[in-house]
Amino acid sequence: MLKEYERRGVVVIPSVFTEEECDRIKSEAYGVTDDQIKAAGYKHVPSEQAYNKKSLIFFPALANTYLNDIRIDDRMQNLVRTFLGDDVRQINNQIYFREQGDLDTFAWHRDTIFREDHIFTMGLATDYLQTVIAIDDITEDNSPVEFIEGSHEWPTFQHPHDLRIFERGAYSGKKYTAKKGDMMIWSVMIVHGSEENKSTSSRMTYMNGFCRTRSASAYPDYLVNGKIVETVDPRRIP
Ligand SMILES: O=C(O)CCC(=O)C(=O)O
């Protein structure tokens, strides 16, 4: 698993969570409200809209016990320890709804564009990890994320002018599919994008991103000396 991740910059881990857990994650994601996330101390706008519907929520685990339980579940913890060691911060916690007919797209990008320069040491690509739980089956047709395997090793990549306009241009990626309950892990350096979901099925993902504490000067602790920190401290989210 580690070898494949190092070579390609992305890996799918089958059957980490059950279908029942995914169904519950989905219903909690639809249930948690912006007001609850704000009341739990989140200082920013808690969600984004696309096409008049909520398309993305930020740090729902602040306000929802079940989503927090999944975030700190042993399966998640063990994975994070395997990749990043014993001292780790949580740098994102979000749910993409990606419903059928959600015409949002993502341009080719590296996740480094989301990481604030004054907080993160960008030289250490090995210190970051994006994890995603597939809450629905992700197929070739419901706007899977397309990855350019090996692009995490490219010395540079030009940021897109507009993150929300996907044009393949000179590049071609591989559509990564997954079954409900699988996890996908990708490097902060890999180039990826996704097109509109024109299919008749939604493909929700629950995303948790992490960084070794030595490379992030802010954000809530996730593991300290190998021990889980059970709640997200909203004051540590810059
Ligand atoms: O889920 C998607 O379609 C895109 C997600 C993505 O590219 C990201 O969050 O960096």
C-alpha cells in the first residue's frame, strides 16, 4: 500500500468502512446544519453552494458526534499513523455532496493551493495526507476524481486560473473508481481534477486531511505521542 502510494501518489484501500456506516455518514451529512457548525465554534463560512444546493461542508465533525466518531475511528487512526507517524494535525474535515446533476468541476490542481504558506512547510511532501471515504460507489460516470499518476514527483505545476473550470488540455488522468466504504489516499502534490456529475447517481465523499505536526504551525491536534485527541479544537483552525 505504501509502495503503491509512493509510486503513483494515490492509492485505493478496499472495504475500510461498511455500507451501513456509509449510509449513516450520509444521513448525518444531510442532517448537520451550518448553524450547528457555527455554534460549535467554526469561525468561517461552514458550507459552499453549487447550483442552489449545498455542495460542500467544512468541519462537520465539530458539530456531529457520528461524523467525529468516524474521524477518530481506529481504522482511520491506524492509517494516519502508518503514513504520518505519532504526531499529526488535522488540516481539513469536509464532506463533498457531489450529487447527481451537481455541475461543479475541479480544474487540474495540487492540494498545495489550499495550504497556507505561513502555516505549512511545503518542502516536505511526505508529511501531508489526504484521505477520502467513498460514501457512494464512485464509478467512471459519476465524476470520479482523475489523477495524473506520478505527477506528485513533477518539480512544478502551474496553479489553475479558475479552480472551478476543468479543462483536460494537454493532460490526461486516470479516473479512480471506488466502492462504497473504500478509502482513497492521495498526496498533497499529485495533480488531479474532476468533471461535472452528469450521471444519475451521487458520489458523496467524507474527506479528512492530515499533516505531521512538525510541518504545520497551526490546526487542531489529531495524534499527540501516538494518542488520539478526541475532539477538534475550533480555536486551532486558522
Ligand atoms: O471530489 C472532487 O470532485 C474534487 C476534490 C478535490 O479535488 C479536492 O478537494 O482537492
